[in-house]
Amino acid sequence: MEVQEVPLKQIRRPLPRATDQAKVKALMESIQEIGLQEPIEVLEVDGQYYGFSGCHRFEACTNLGYETIRCKVRKAPRSVLQKHLA
């Protein structure tokens, strides 16, 4: 998997997840101090990015006003995306 900076606005999160706001706050503090240590994972399907994990890190970076987030990008066909959505 390739690691790259992806604009937060380009990552679709098709499965809404509830986040623990205390965990998001703690991550925000950690990211401000030492940076994002673990990239989130996204699927790239037909040039579109889809995130299914890393919701707390995603929200923390969004709340901090970051424009991009470090991601492990896995290119996949639409059939793999459909399995994630099932």
C-alpha cells in the first residue's frame, strides 16, 4: 500500500460512525504535539477515496483544520467497494 497525503475533502465516508469525543480530543492534542503517527486507510476506486476506518483520526484532523491527512491508499475495483458497503 502506498502512503500519501490525501485532501480530507476528497475522502468519502459512506458508513457514518459514532465517535467518542473524548478520544477525538485526546487525539487532537497528540496530533498537535507529535503529529499523526498512524495513517488512516482508504480505498481508491475510480479516482475516488473511501474511508471506512480511522474515524477518530479523521475527525481530529478535520477539527484541527488540516487540509490533508496521511493515508495508506489501496487501489481497488468497484466490486471491493461494494463488499465494504454490504
